[in-house]
Amino acid sequence: MLEEIRSQSLLKGVRGRPPADREAIVDTLLRINQLVTDFPEIVEMDINPLMVYERGQGAMALDMRLVLKS
């Protein structure tokens, strides 16, 4: 999936910046998948931005919105 996004070249490191922690992005996506599987009442989730640090340093959701089924 990461290879298909337009900004994937930024994740590989450009203009002297180190590569992003792609493993942390994958881990975040897998954990979100598990969360929405375990809690089907979640109907919408928005994480913006997901701050991704350099390789080996992880990622952090800086803001998140969750909508539950009423």
C-alpha cells in the first residue's frame, strides 16, 4: 500500500532527510484494523496528522476523531 501513494518518495527520504519509519506506519495501520474489528461500533476514524519519525523512531497520532454508531 505504501508504494502506491503519491508521496511515497518522501517516505524514502529526500533532500537529505532520513527515511521515514515505514514499519511504524504499517504497525499503525494493522493496529487500527484490529481496533475497528474488535469494536464494530466504530463507524468513522480520522487521524490527522500521523507524525512519522525517522526509521526506528516510530510514529505518533497528533490528532484523532472517532465516530461511534448511535
